[in-house]
Amino acid sequence: MALQSMTGFARTEGACGRYRWAWELRSVNGKGLDLRLRLPPGMEALEMALRDIASKSFSRGNIQAGLSASASEVKMEAVVNRDALDAVLALKRDLGDAVSDAPLSFDTLLSVRGLVEFREPEEGADAQEARNRDIVDGFTAAVAALKTMREREGDLLFGILASHIDKIEQLTGIIEADPSRQPEQIRARLATQIALIGDGNALDSDRLHMEAVLLATKADLREEIDRLMGHVAAARELLSSGVPVGRKLDFLAQEFNRESNTICSKSNASAVTAAGIELKVVIDQFREQVQNLE
């Protein structure tokens, strides 16, 4: 299963009997799968089957699916309300000589409200079943087209996210290799600072070494670097897993950000701080793209 983004569009259309139909599907980002169906009156019974079809292809995204259906030719039939007709004729008989005994004209009968109704003829069960089956097949085709578009977007996201992960690994390596993290460098910098503020002999070499080791321990980034490298490996594994991983990668993005914040707060060198800030920028870009991933 390829990676999918959560954005896409698809349209399918067709005809069955005297009916023409068209499906339009639009998908945008969402925390879960939210399928919103707009069906013409009388087709609500299709909803369960349509939701089942969509859930087999998508796990996340707000999807709007609209169906339009219309008859290519309009046929009408006249339906006589027999009860109303019998009531009118009975009334005429009851009134007897009070009204004309001439037969009721056709125009008079048509003028009686509710006596004659003009409407489209009802479809037979077989015709309705064939039409509904064709419409469901059209929805299946639209879902497949939407999935294809989301997978194309997913392929593009894969390349972008992979490059961000490579950059995170590169910057982590730069931080790890920076000489300012070595106790010797910290000791030399501490000695220089002490010399600038006064008596350079106030601390003997042993005490200076101990202070340097203490500062190095407080500023040690080994744990953060190891976790970043572990997250890099996990992110690559998720990208290659072939299953929906948007939520898991979003969690990893938060962990990436947590470690980069700690690195910047512990940094005792401008080069490490600069790499940490750049790391935060890349992580923000990574997380922004992950929001589009299923």
C-alpha cells in the first residue's frame, strides 16, 4: 500500500436506463475519516454500502461525496383518485334536482382539487435495482480515482519528507561532531573566561579540570543526539512501511522538536546553537508536510 496524501478530487459519470448520474468526490485533511454524502431524495438506502466502500480505501481525510441524478426524458401519467371521484358523483346524486342533471364535464372533473394528479410513473423494482447498482459502481470507480490521486500526492510527499529526514540527520551529525562539546575545549574556554575576570591562578589545574567536567556534563548532548538518531531511523522505517503513518510521523515530529529545543537550551557554542536553530526550522517543515499525510 502506497503512501497517500489527504487531498484530492475525482469525478465519474454514467447513465442507466433514462437516468444520468455523476459523482464528485473532494478530499481534504482530517484527523480521522469523515465521509459526508449528499444523495438525492429516495437514495438514502445506498449510504451504508457507500460508506463501506470508502472505508476500505481510506483511513483519514474529510471527504465530500456528492451525487447528482436526473432523468434524460420526462414521462408523466395521470392518476385518478377514485375515492374522490366516487365522492363527487355521490354528492351530485344526493343533491338531485338542486343541481343540473347534465353529466359532469371533463373540464369540471379536472378542476376538482385532488381528483386527478399528474406525476412521473414509478419505476419497477428491477429498474431501480439496476440504477442503484450502476450508481454504486460509479462511486467505487470515483473512490479508486481519488485514491490514485492521493497516492500520487503521497509519492511527492515521500520525497519531501525523506529529504527533511536526511537534513535532520545531517544537522544532528554536525552537532555531534562540534569540538565545543569536548571537555578539553570547555576547560580552555573556562580558563580564558577566568583570566578575563581577574586572577587566573584562583583555580588550580585540578579544580579547573573538575569545573570543566561539571560544565561538560551539564551541557552534554549525547542523550539528545542518540534520541534524534533513533527518531530518524524510526521515521525512515515508517515512511517505507507502506501503511498509513501520518499520525505516527506527527508524533515523531513532536519528539524531534523536543530534542532540538533541549539542544538549543544546553548549547554552549554558537555553532551548535546555529545548527540547533536550523534543525528546528527543518523539523517545522517536516511536521507541516506530515499534516497532509494519511
